[in-house]
Amino acid sequence: MPKEVTDVICPFCGTLCDDLVITVSDDNKTILGVKNACAIGAEKFNHQRLPGRVKLPRMRQADGTYKEVSYDEAIDWTANMLVKSRKTLMYGWASTSCQAMSIGHEIAEKVGGIVDNCATVCHGSSLIAIEDVGVPSCTLGEVKNRADRVVFWGCNPAHAHPRHMSRYSIFPRGFFTVKGHKGRKIYCVDCRYTDTAKVADEFIQVQQGYDYELLNAFRTAARGEALPDFVGGVPKEKIQEVVDDLKSARFGIIFFGMGLTHTMGRNHNIDIAINLTRDMNDYTKFAIMAMRGHWNVTGSGQVLGWQYGFPYAVDLSRRDQARHQTGETTSVDLLNRNEVEACFYIATDPGAHFPIDAMISSSKKPTICIDPHINCTTEISDIHFPVAMVGVEVGGCAYRMDNVPIETRKVVDPPEGVLTDEELLTRINKRVDELMAKGAQ
Amino acid sequence: MSEFVIRNGHVFDPTQGIKGDKKDIAVKDGKIVEKVGSSARVIDAKDKTVMAGAMEIHAHVAGPKVNAGRWYRPEDKHFDSHKTTGITRIEGGKSIPTVFKTGYEYARMGFTFAMEAAMPPLYARHVHEEIHDTPIIDEAALPVLGNNWFILEYLKNHEVENTAAYISWVLRQTKGYGIKCVNPGGTEAWAWGLNCLTIHDPVPYFEITPAEIIKGLIEANEYLGLPHSMHLHQNDLGNPGNYKTTIDSLKLAEGIKATNNFGREQVLHSTHLQFHSYGGTNWGDFESKAKEVMDYVNKQKNLTIDTGNVTLDETTTMTADGPFEHHLHGLNHLKWFNVDVELETAAGIVPFIYDPANAVFCSQWAVGLEIPLYAKDPMRCFITTDHPNAGPFTRYPRVYSWLMSKKVRDALLNGFKKADKVIGATTLAEIDREITLYELAAMTRAGPAKALGLAKDYGGLRTGMNADIAIYNINPDKFPSTGPEIEKAFAQVAYLFKDGKICVEDGKVVDMGHKKTFWVDAKVNENKQVMHDIREKFLRYYSVNENNYPVPESYAPHQHIISVDATKA
Amino acid sequence: METVTLTVKKVPELFLECEKVNPDAFAGKSAAEIEKLPAYQGKENSTLGEYFAVAGNAGATAADTKIVINGDCTKMKYIGAKMTAGEVVVNSSCDMYTGSWMSGGKLNVKGDVHSFCGLAMAGGEFTIEGNAGNYLGAAYRGDWRGMSGGTLRVKGNAGSDVATFMIGGVLIVEGNVDIHLGTHMEGGKIILKGNANRRVGGQLVKGEIYVFGSINVMMPGYKPVGEVDLDVDGTKAKFIDYIGDLGERHPKRKGETVYGHLYMKK
């Protein structure tokens, strides 16, 4: 008899829905159905049963083809690579568990690695801004229960966080928000009319790259100072009108995404949005939140935070100190400048996401890639380690976009013989210890 | 090697009234025993001071706001991250140490236990992940309950039994230790940008007052018979003139007797009292009211307090008193981090520089010293810095030097740029008292252990107690006379025993020990109403499912569970 | 003044961390002792002698020490960092952190510098003959205390994020800058002889920025209030005085708000 596993946490995006119901075959090996997930989350669970899972490590041969090898052989190769390399990029982490990250950090500290996570090409800009100016924020349940003004600025949850609006930000009826979306005014600020804009009460089109100037205008208007006629294509009357409306809110929230993190100025765009939020707190209650992409990039930031004091781009290459400087210790910069000698990728696919120059640099270095599947990075790596899918085939702690920690569940068994990230990293750690004891470095 | 004898040390143990006598302490299999065999390793404690391991009753060392403080302050690690040779990991963070540094530094100073002062229940998993990664010292965490929707509703209706049932459930879900109450009512008001500054200001919508919350939580605590008392961070923290609200709050404990099987005598623990002992009406006429507050504390035997000493450093303030942090940010304009937590609480963080050139900060420093110097019963007055709010915990040795030597503190006081103003606004200059080693042992070991309900096994050196022992390079007959010497002696133990194992030797960490997570499992009668309310609130208002709320066992691999039977026949 | 001459004999494969290449670290040392000072590439601990030929002994103090560096330093980080006195002349371009956290003395780079140079400069004179990268004279990550003293001059162009969180001192760019000049400034003086792309003086609390060239897009928070005749870095000219950033907080003195000023040469 198939059985239902309830309260399952979806390991895809930062919305981290925890109400999924997964139907599993009697023998615990196959996922038969998914309830409550969005299309993306459903696919993450459903594709588990597709044939063709990689079950053994794959090692690149001299002729460019890949041959299956034992975990031990691949682990030994990897440990030797780590011990030899003077500076190793250890990037990814955003789709594995906190428990696995912790073991990875132990390895990095021993071998001189630079631990970086997917924020480096995503909300890293937001983290830089928060490092500079802090952030007034809240948990998603506060939005659900209190918010009567919701601003989506440079983000498109309709596509990127599909259940966000129904679980937290637009539709739910909360304790003080019994009218649901009828009691909220929704703004969407973007350079193009998105599917999220369609759901908003008001769409404000900003000229691409002018968010910083527009936010400066909002702050200027809030202080009662004069404005130029147009800022970023938005007339000053509209700016004043929106600011006055936001001031009249009982509880306002700004959600933002790549529209701010990846346009001109990057962290400065978020910095000034945070300062606008801060200013609004002089009049009413206002919060701001980054729409984190990966389901556990926030978790990587937390573990790096409590172990080393920084949220990403943590340089442990000197082995006796932890350093952090985005622009120097960030993955793309390290690769572009050829500042590392080896690459260790886990729970990520930089081949698909990094700028091409960075990947050309990466492809020339000894590289290992840990991923349940073949992806753009595994095919330019020396070794591809298959592992269990975290949140599906093995549990582990994850942090939601509002930093709330939720323990993901194991729903089905991984394919026979496939290790989990924790098991693999533990074995690599052990092999590194053995090599170092032998005096390899 | 699990047998030791600590020979010839000067023992200071208020649980046995030992005031520096030379006494041997025998250790076997993690406990203090009468005697051990001849194969026991001998630890030469000649000319050294021997005390039980110190116990930190209130610090912010593990959890979401602590970590936010860490990662949003890269400059706190700048030029500071380092690794000592040996078995330790990289350490960093001046005001908010990383978890590794936290464990090592407490151990190096002779501490064996730390209480995380404020755990937001929704984030309990995070607190426990950090506790798990913090080496050597045992830890526990206090869930914050003073602004919790369940608590506000039950207390409004005077439903002590339901309140107790809910608290019992939260302690189990979060592996929590007791009841923490921060800025009661005010932090829920803060979710609308408001606050409760006196104990009679009603909470918006919930229409309950801080006084009712404080009283109700004290009653619930005694109904359950928990090992620790209700632990209170009063309203109106940090504002001139707030001492009146403080005394009003403390008065709510009058007439209530402690009910528990743990030897605890207080019904209310008032934390970081320094921040709550101010007179005056503004920063210009700011003055100390430590004497007035301590006059009250001294005669109210069912209270315990901790100091919250300002150390005059650049540090980071962080508290569940969200509105206070917003206010502080308005004063110093430094980066402000805030998180409101649905149904439960909030937190705020702002860096702060207690500049010794500023008269107000120096007066706060003086207030923090006056409080323990006026304390008549050192078993009821504990030394803290509300780490990191008034200063980093690594400054404890410096705080001890100020308390134990009038010469050292007066030199600092008289050397302030605005010394005249500071002396005029406080009474510290008039105080001659110097805390003795015996009193220090009460204020940092025996007292906190008793207040936490752990006096049976911790905080002392009686036979049968846990072998958590600190040996300092201090010869009581030749007590160091300069500040730096006193600091050095308390900063680097000669030996730290944790559970009968030497974890620190000569100030160097040599063993990670086997730390435990302490939590309280209080059993109550089945309460269908409360379980229904919990189900209801998770379905309608929380953003996570009820089944995903509890902290799984794997987060605390070594647990020290204190069972309490609060089922009423 | 004693002079120590370093000549690059090996270019690092990665980047060399030259934390010890400054008058303070050299003071009181002979050439042989200087050769033994540590230098790092990741976890590899090396010595300066591996990468530089060292000639001459240092002075007794930093103030008495001059360092001349010849050869290719484009992969050397931290040259002149944290120096408190003395002189350093680099006849090459340098990498990151050149002159960062310096508080005195003279540093002259006859070439370009990469990013994060002159961070939190507190005193002394730092001159770059060529171009600078990003974050010139800025604060370290998260710190609200940026450049606070001294004079930093770049004769070529600089990139973005120049003088972020500046609180004092003088920073002069003789060429152009990209975006975000003087963001979060709270004191000090910036002189831009060339042009800026956008976002000059964003979120500025206090301070003065003088722009001789053009700005592609002015911040909305700046308002012209008049014209003034000024003598700036040896040039007398008429400037339009803009006050701002009006979207930001400002201190008050005797009840009057003290705005920042952005002076645009007419």
C-alpha cells in the first residue's frame, strides 16, 4: 500500500513551503505523487523516480570520457587534490543541509579552502547592503497576520516563488488581516509588466537601472523635500502619492529580488531600499525582506556566520584566520583572476550560472563536483560524485528566506549505494586527515 | 585517566562555607569524590585558587539574533580572526565571538555553563544548532514568552493552568529551560511600531498590561515548579528615570513564595539591572539610582539579580526589546537590524561604542559596579555584562578587577575626561567595599547554580557534585594588586575540569569534553483546550506546520533533562 | 633615511600576500632579516626572499625607512598596508589593498592599483600615478568608518565605490570615476577633476564633493542653491552649489541643518 508522508518541506526555493504531502511506494523507493507543491517543487519530487540516476562516482579519463569508479578511489583523488592545492574554491552549498555544510567547513579549514555559496551570484548584494546598513525585517507570518501594504520591488514571485503570494504575502487571511487580499494594497515596481504586476493593485514602471535614483526620490519625498519632475520615468506626483500612502500603512513590507540585486549599483540599490524602510519606521511599521532563491542558501549563510562570522565568501586559505571581502574572496572574482588552484563544487551548478570567463578558468583546474545528477558542471569536472537528494532522500536543516529554520525530511530511500552529502564529506575529511598525517602538506 | 586529586589549593566554596582553606579535592569518573587511589593524577594547586566552574546565567551566545549580529558585522572580525596551535578551530569576533571562540573563551576563564538568555521558539532549531557547535561548556536556552500570543490571551483571562500547560508544551518543543520575559507587552506593541514603557501601559489589541504579564508568568512558573524562576528584562530599559518602573516591576513578586524541588528560593530573577537603575529625566541630568534599587533588592529575599556591567568597549547591543533598539539607532545612527517574529517576539541589533570620554557611558559603568557593591547577599547577585550588550563576556576578568580592587576602579574613575560629572552623578567614589574571592565564588558559581535550580550537582565542590572545577593562578595570600594582573589571572585558568576531564590547561584548550544541552521537561495534566488552541493557531496564523515546529533529538545529541512533575492530583 | 630596495625575482603563480612589505615591518631589520619575513599564497607559507631580491637595511624606525620596489608587482597584495610613517615607492602597478589602513608616511605607486586600496586611510600621502580600481579610499566591509585623514590622489581614473563611508581627509581623482562616488559620506572632501557616470553623493550625510567635469545623471536628492567662487586643488573657478542628499538625515548645528555640498564647476 502506498503511504502518505505529510508536513514535507519542499527543497527548492526560499519560500520553503512545509505543507507538502508526498505519496510514496510501499517499499520506500519511489515517489508516486505530490500534493500542495507548485509546479517547480512537484517536479523536484517527481523526477526522483526517473530512470538514469547516477549511482557511482564518475572519473574523467585522458580521452575525455567518464568511467565509473568506486567512492574510495574518487575520495582518495579528491583528498589528494585538496591537500596539494594552495587555495581551493569550495563553492555551492545552497541545496544541501546545514549538517553537511558543517563537515565541509572542517575540511576547508584544514586544507585552505574558500567557502562561498550561491549568494555570490544572487542575493550577495543584499548581504553586502545589510553588512553596511542593517535591515528592519520580520518573519513571513508577520506579513500574513499584519501587512496591509505590500511592495514587490524588482522581483517576480509569480514565477520565482509561486506559492509565496498565497502562503504569506497577498492572499492569506491572518489574525489582523481577516479580509485577506482585499485588506491589502499591493504595489509592484518593475521595469517591465510581469505576471506579479498583474496581481498587484498598482504597477509602477521604473526605467531600468534607475531604482537607486527612484528610491532616493521616495526618501526625499518622505522628508517633504522638493523633487525633479521625473525620476526614473516616474512623475513626482506619483512618487509623492505612493510615499504618502505608504506612510498611512499600519504595517508595510517590501519584498525585493534580482531587479535590485543585479542592476546598476547592486548592493546600493538594496542599501537605499533598506534606508527607505528605516525612514518609514519613523512614521509607521515597515519591514523589508530579500526573496532568497535557493531553499538553503540562507542556511549556508547562517552556518558560515556562526562558525566564522561571515555569510559567504569566507576565505580560510590561510588556515589560521577567516577573512571576507566580496570582490576578492568571491567565487567569480577568484576564478576570473586565477587565484585558486582547485575547484570543489557541491549542491550547485556554476557551469550553468557563472559568467563564461569564470567557467573557462574553472575548467582548467582540477575540479570535483558533488551533485545527484549530471549537470553543466559535472561535465567539465574531473570527478562527479552522485549523492542523495537532500529534502527528498535524506533530511537536514534548512533556513527559509526569513531565516526560520525548518528540518527537511527524508521521504524515500536514495538509490542503492549512493551516499549522502554528510557521509561523503565525512569520508573525504577522514582521507584528508590520513594524507596530512602522512606529511603530505 | 579519570582519577585526579587537586592538592593544596585554596578552596572557595559557598555551598560548604569554605573561605580559602587548603583542601584537597578528589575527582573520579566525572564526579567529586571523597578520595581516590594512589594512581590518581596529582594536580598541584599550591598557591592557587580552586572554585567550582563558573556559571553564566545570562548571555546572548546562540541563536538568530546573535548570528545576525555576527554576519552583519564583518568589521567585528577584522584583524581579529586567529587560530592557536593545537586542537582548536579558527576563532574570531571581538564583541560577538563565533561559536568556537565562545566555548573556548568561556572555558579559558573557568566557566562550565552558559545560559542563552533569549530563544525565540520559532527559531529554536537555530539556537540548538549553535549550542551543538559550541565546544566544552554545557548550555541551556530560555524561550521568550512575555509577548507570546498564547500567553497574552491566557493571562488576560487569568488562566494559570492553561498558561502552565502551554509553557510546558513550549519547553518540550524547543528543549527550553524556563521562562524568559523581555519587555513584557512592549515587544508585541512594537509589531505596530509602539511600546509599553510602564507596567500599566496596555498592549494594543490584547489589552493586557505588563504588570499582569509579569505576575501571571511568575505564578505559572511556581505552578509548574520549574528549576529556575521567571527571568525578567523589565520595561523601559535604558531610559533616564526608569528605576521607578524597575521597582514597580520587582514589587510584583512580593508575597509569592518559591515552589519547587530544586532548592530555588527566588520567584523572580531581574536581569542586567544596571540598564534599569537610572534616575534623572534626560541625558543631561542622568544619574545613578543603584542605591535605591539595591535597597529594595536587599530586603526582598525572593529576588535574584544580575548586573549587566558596562565595560567601556565598542560592542554590539542585541535584545528582544525591539523598540529599544530602534530608539538606540535613533540616537547613534549605527546600522540597525530588526526582526519581528510572528506570534512570539522580536529582536533588534545595533552596534554601540561606550566611549570613556562620554559622561553618560561612564556613569552607566559606575552604576554597573554600584549594584554588586551594594548587594548584601552575594548569593542573590550575579555578575554579567548581558553579553554583548554592555560589553563582551571576555571582559569578565576586567569587571572582577574593578569589583575586587578599589584602587583599580578609582584609577579609572578619576582618569575619565568628565570625571567630575561622573562622580557627581553616581555614588561609586564613596564605596570602599572590595568583593572578596569568597563573595566572587557566590556571585559567579554557587549563586547562579542555586538560582537555576542546579545546586544539587553544580556550583560547588561537595562530594557527589559534578566535577566542574576551575583552578586559577591566584594566591589568595598574595592577591594581585594591579588591574592587568588580576585580569590575566582570571582570563587564563591553570586548569579547567569539565565533567572530571581536564579541558583547559594553562589557558590552553586541550580537550573538547562532552558538552550537554540542559532542558526542562515539565509534565502537566492533559489539557485539551490548550492543544486545541495550539492546533488552531498553527493552522491559521503561523507560517509553519505544527509538526515542523519541535526541535528534533538529533540537534542535542547529549541532553541533560531535568524532569518536573507538575501534574496536579 | 635608509633605503631598502626590493626587486621582484619571481612572479607569484596566484597572488602574494605582502602584509610585511611596509616601513613598520622592516624597521630595525637588515636585508637578511627582511628576506626572512613571511609572505603567503594561500596556505603556502613562504618568505619575501623567495619573491624579492632585497638590498639595503631598514632604518631604526618606520620614519627612517624608505622602500623602493622594482619589477612586476601586479600580483602583490597589501603593499604599504598599515604603514604609519616612512616612504614607499613602487615602480609598478600593484594589486589589492595597496596602502590600506595607512596612517602616515608617503606611498607612491608609479602605475595602476587594483581594488580596495587606501581603505580607511587615516593619514599620510598616497599617490597613484596610474588608474585605481574599485573601492578606492572606502571603508572595510560593514564598517561605517571609512577614510578619515590624509591625502589620497589618483592621477588617472578610478572605478566605482570611491570614498564610500568617508569621514575625513582629502581624496582627489584627476581622471574620471564610474558610479557611486562618496556614498554614505559623513565628512571629508572629494575632488573629481574629470567626469562621473552616476550616483555622486548618494545618501551623503555630511562632506563636500567638488566636480570639475560632468555627471551623467544627478541624484534627485540634490538641489542647487547658488554659485560660489572657490579655489580647489590649485584651480580657481566658479561652482554651482548643490545641497543634499535631501533624502538622508543630516546633523544640526545651533538649530540649523548642516547639509552636504556638491559643487559642480560651471
